[in-house]
Amino acid sequence: MEQRKFTISVYSENHLGLLNRISGIFLKRHINIESLTVSESEIEDVSRFIIVIRSTEENVKKIVGQIEKQVEVIKAYFHTNDETIYRESALFKIASDLLFDERQIQNIIKESNAEIVTVARDFFVLSKSGRRSEIQGLYDKLKPFGIMQFVRSGRISVSKEAMNISELLKY
């Protein structure tokens, strides 16, 4: 079976140690987590993990089954890239003088739809949201000018199809 990128969504109660146990499931199977984001969900007191991996569908089904065996886990789902709408965010810290002295930097910012978050005496910070390839493209354009700091978030996503998690919690 071919390996593909999958997004796993895990709805759970927020309990100490759950992240460690979930990451252990991937460790035992020698599967690298490419991206991990944890946040509150649309349901009060329920957290949502978004985990991106590259694996076979057979392995993903087994992993989701193991994750669902964790006591605090309410439900876990997996989706392909085509079944989700997803984005990442990134921040770029760059020397301030480039913003004023390099016209090309201003063009790059405008063309990439990046946003200037703050400007200080020694640096300015750009924010960019989009697909990984869009953020990487901006990174590649800015790198020759010198990036002082760079950070990229994990994937955030919503499924195109309903996951009906709220319906599960009614019972």
C-alpha cells in the first residue's frame, strides 16, 4: 500500500498525560508526527488534537482504533488532504532596515499577502497563513535577505464532511 498524508482529529477530555500516551502510539509504530496542534474545540470542555502523519490507510485505521481506546478520548477520525480544508501560520522576524531600504522586500510582502504584525527599531515581523507550500515559498524568497527568526504552526483543519461529534455527546 502506498503512503499518503493523513490528518487525524482526536476529540478528548483535557487530561494530564494523554498527549504522551497518544505520541507513544506513533512511536511504537515508528511513524513520525509531521505536525501536531492541540486546541479547544467547538464543544465546551473538549480539546481537539490535529495530528498529521504520512502512512498507509491500513496503519492509520489501526492507529485511530488505538487512540480511541484511551479513556479520555471521545472520538478520533482520519482524513486525506482532499477531505479537509487546512492551513498553517508562520511568523518571520526580519531586520527593520530591509523594510525601508529594499523595495524588493515590500514587493514580496505584497505579492505573498503576508501581513506586517509589528515594526520595531531593529526588526519587523511578518505573519503569513496558508498552505505549507505558500509559507515555504515566502520563506524561500525572504531567506536571501536574512531571516532573524522563523516559526511555523502545526496544521489546523476542518473536515469537508460532518464529523457529528456533537451528536455523539448528546447520549
